[in-house]
Amino acid sequence: MRKKILVVLKGYPRLSETFIAQELLGLERAGFDLTLISMRKPTDKKRHPVHDEIKARVVYLPEYLHNEPLRVLRAFFASIGKPGFWPLVKQFWADLKRDVTPNRVRRFGQALVLAHEWPDGGEWLHAHFIHTPASVTAYASIMTGVPWTCSAHAKDIWTSPDWELSEKLGRARWAVTCTRSGFEHMRDLTDMRDNVYLSYHGLDLDRFGPFAGEHSNRDGMDAADPVFILSVGRAVEKKGYDVLLRALALLPGDLHWRFTHIGGGDGLAKLKALAETLGIAGRIAWKGALAQEEVLAHYRQADIFALACRVAADGDRDGLPNVLVEASSQCLVCISTNISGVPELLEDGENGLVVPPEAPQALAAGLESAIRNPMLRHKLGDAAERRVREHFDHHASIRQLTRLFEEQWQKEDQWRKSA
């Protein structure tokens, strides 16, 4: 029998996390009953169509405890006499001694509010991201005795200390992650290796249907019709947009191109200033965050998709960027770097172009090759589209998650009956 799942998210809805929204909708369509627990309210001004299709109720926890003190205090005092309170305090104190931050205190308070209010009679907890959402989830599980599971992704894995990942993986019933590098790292940190699974997000191929048109034969020789280079992603360090701008500035002067960036992010102002310094600002359009249908239109109009993924100074990195899967689904040739899960989608010279990270000259050489050779672009783009449609259909991920939930619930029921 399926259980009511409370899904804990860092923020909802978020334009940059279409892969999560797609999974939530897929689980709903598979018959799961969800309530979404968001640790912060949305900041994006737009929504993707997929967000409007998800029927689950959204409950917002206090993002900062001082903003809703009465709500937090009610939860605290109501929790003191309950069996899970002192075990939770013991775990929280052990964690706080290793991570003395306001963030740790917020997760404790948010977990108390969640456990006290306990929306819609939840029977299971599932965290999206193994860092802060899993902290709230794990604490709420201790408080209530309700088991939990987790979907880990990229930043959350690589910016979490090993001790915390290890302990969370030991408490969760199972965890999935979306790249082989993340999967192997997590398995190395736990004795519960068989409870860690590789699960590619995949793509909703109904929403990203086959491109019926054709990408252009522009070759960069016509100043009136420049090659259209596109990138989609937040302006943050791990996306490597400074590297991409430097690569664009290295392109030969006889090539005519234009670059469009879609996405928000705190780093936009610095990137625009860098483009001015490099003398290429006049060839760049900064579109900001756009809804999914607008992004899809740009994939179909573009000639090349570029994303210079890198490992950030704090260890943050992409998993397998969903935008690479989306662009590939539209026969758009992609050039990226051999970071994390990118090589699990793109094979250099077979269905895309893959270069080392932090290498503007190598990236420029790849861009120049793609610009000058439209036939190569078409060949690689067609091969990328075939790979996506054969191996990255999100229905496979939903089937895998369905099986994992149902098998675990059967085990839980058997344990209770034998207890």
C-alpha cells in the first residue's frame, strides 16, 4: 500500500530545478500522493508550465526562525514532552559541535516546525538534496519516527563534509543520485552501499518532442548572419561563464558569431563587465531567466550550445546539467567539459565536443571547429538526440523510484508485523 509522502525541498518552485519538478509530476502521474515542504519561498518571478501541472499542496517552513518566532516557539514547547525530542537534541548537539553555524540551528528549528505541524498526515519523508533539506528531513524523522529517503544531486554531495554524508546515508532507507561520480563517492562513504542507487533524471520527451525543423548551415563567414551560440544556466562559479567568455574572445576575427545567455544568478554583473573588458559585449544578449517553452524555442533556433562546467573553489560542481540533455534532445550540438556526469551524456567527436575545464583555448578551438563546419554540427547533434531518446527518458527514472519506494514500504510493513 502506498504511503503519503512529504517531500522536503530547499525552495519551490525554482526555474533552475526543472528536473525536480519533472520528477514530482512524474510521481504524481504514477499515483503517488505528495505534499511539498519548502524551506524557503520562491524568488523567481516566472514559473515553468510543469509547476502548474503539479497538484501537490505546498507548505512553507519559516526560512529564518526570527521571522516567525511564535510558530517556532509553539513547535519547540509542544515537542519537549515527546519521545523523539531528546534523541533529536542529542543528534543536533553532536552536529552543531562539528558545524557551528546559524544554518545548523535553522534546520533544527525548521524540523521542529515540520514535526509539530505534520501536514496532511504524512507517512514517509523524502528529501531532495542531501545537504540542508536532508538535515531537516533527518531531524524530523528522529522527532517523529517516520522513515526517510533521499535524492542527492551535485552541489549537495560535493560541498557536504564526508562525516555528514556518511551519517545521513546510514540513517536514510535509501538514496539515489544522478551521476556515476556522485554515486561512487556516496557508496565509498557508507557501509550501506546497497542502499545507494544511480538514477539519471532523464527528460520528459513529451515536453521536449523531436525537432521537426533543421538547424542552420551558418559557417561564420557572413557578418549579416552570424552563428548563434547559446547557453542556459545560472551565473554562478561552477557554470564557468568567465571561461566561456574568454574562449569567445579568443575566436578568430574572421568568424562572425553572436552569443545569448539565458539565466539569472548573482554573477551576471561581473560577467557583463568581463564581456566589456574583453571587447565582445556587443555580440552578447543577456536574456535573464525564461520559462521552459521560451528556452525550448531558443534551443531550436541556435547553432551551438556551450557550457563550460568546472569545479568551484568550494568543491561545488554540476552533476549532469539538465540543459545539456534538453539541448541534445533538439539535435543541437553541445560543447562542454569533462566534469562530473557530462561524459555520461557526451562523447567527444561522437555526439558532442568535450574539452578540459578551465581551458579557454581548448574551448575556443572546439567552438571554432563547430562554427566553421555546419555538417559536423548536424552529425553530432543528430547523434546526441538519438542518445537522449534511447537512454535519458525520464519515465525510466520514475519506474525506478516507484520500485524503490514500493519495495521499501513492503519491507517496512513486514518489519512492523514481525515486531
